[in-house]
Amino acid sequence: MLNSNNDQSTFALITGASHGMGKAIAFECARRGMNVMLVALPEPILDSVIKKIREEFKVKVLGFGIDLSNEDAPKQVYDFTRKENIRINILVNNAGFGAGGLFERHSLEKYYSMIRLNNSAFIGLTYYFLDDLKSFPVSHMLNMSSMEATLPLPYKATYTGTKNFIYSFSLALNEELRPHNVKITVICPGPVVTNEEGMSRMKAQGWRAKLLVKMPDEIASIAVKAMLKGKAIVIPGTVPWLIVRVMNLFPEFLKMRILEKVFRVYKDM
């Protein structure tokens, strides 16, 4: 076990930890005996998640409320861990959001905010906590991407772009850090029910979504297990795995025509 409740200075840090996938991963880590630090927006729900984990598991729980899309947020998170005299041996970069529809339907600020949260905060946290991760005999980073990372989806262009960045960066950095025993896992799930917006996109897909959709607890269990085994890439579920593999066998122009037809239902979202 990487960090048990017997080591009060070692923590797994999870971003976007107050709901959805982040919350599920936080509970999965705590269930495995890890101390957890939850980073999320400064809202009452964060306090309730912290309280629930403390009640259910004999681990130490810290919380830090912050908007990670702010430029200096990663440094503030890092400074908080120094103040608390804790070290991070598991970093879970989960925070992010998406949007569907014609590119011009959303504001430029929304896209900038998406990039700041999905990519800039992710890079900042990785940068600041790299020395912590290197200081352990073995440490782990779990980065939340998507099966869409290798399937550029029309009508979700910015979102799939941010997820492709996470995917590519994770694989590249994993090789750089191999001599230091810092193992990076990038998880690429299909549709996951985490919020109302995601639910509306799945409803738009109808029966197709039912073949792909999974619940956060299910993905969290798969993700943490794969992370601890040091797997580089995880695509949960047989159907998502097959779709990614098969679609990448098509010529690029044909793959994109198929994807546009399938995801045209997102056009007016």
C-alpha cells in the first residue's frame, strides 16, 4: 500500500474531488487506506465530502477549496501542502469540464476557461509536485483523459483537443520519468454520468450511449487499480476499447466523416 493511515505525512491529491469522477476516486483511494487531499471549488459540497470520507474510513482527509482555472491556483495548492507539512505520492489530475455544439455557439471565454482548467492547471500541478513524486521509491500520477482523445469529435472540438493534450503529454512524460519510478497512467473512459450536461449529451446519443456509459464508482475502481499496477493507458469497458481500436484503423478522412455523422446530434446543444 502506497500511503496508509500510519503515514500521516503522505497523501493522494485529487482534483475536482467534490463530485463525479473526482469524488469517486477520492472514496476509492480512502477505501484502500490512503490519506487524501481533496481539491475542488470552495463550495459546501466539498466540506460534506470531506466529512463523509472521515466518517467512513480511518484515514486523514484534508481539503482545499480553490478555482483551479485561476492562473496562480496550482502554486496555491502546492503552498498549502508545504504549510501542512505533507508530501504527495499520488497525484490525480481529474478536474475539467466539456461542452458540445457548434464551435461558435459558445463564448471564447468559456473555451479559454476550459483550456485553463483542463490543461493549464494540470500542467501546473504536475510541475509543482514533480519533486514530491520523485522523492518516493515508487509514486503515481493518474490523468483523466477520454476515449475521445484519439477520436477528434466534430461539435466537441475544443474539449477533445484538451483531452488529446492530456493523453499525449501523459505518455511522453511517463517515458521521461521512467528512471525515477514515477508511473503515469492516463485513463480514457467513454461516457460517464457525472452531471446534468453530460446526461443531456448521453440522452442525445440514445441507445448508443447505453452501450458505452459507466458510473463514476465503476470507473474509479478500474482507474485506481490500473494506476497502482503502473499501466500507461486504460480504456475502461470492452465496447469503448473496441471503438477506439477499430476507428483508428480507418483512413483519417473516412474516420472523420463517420464521427461527424454519429455526433451530429450534438450540433445544436
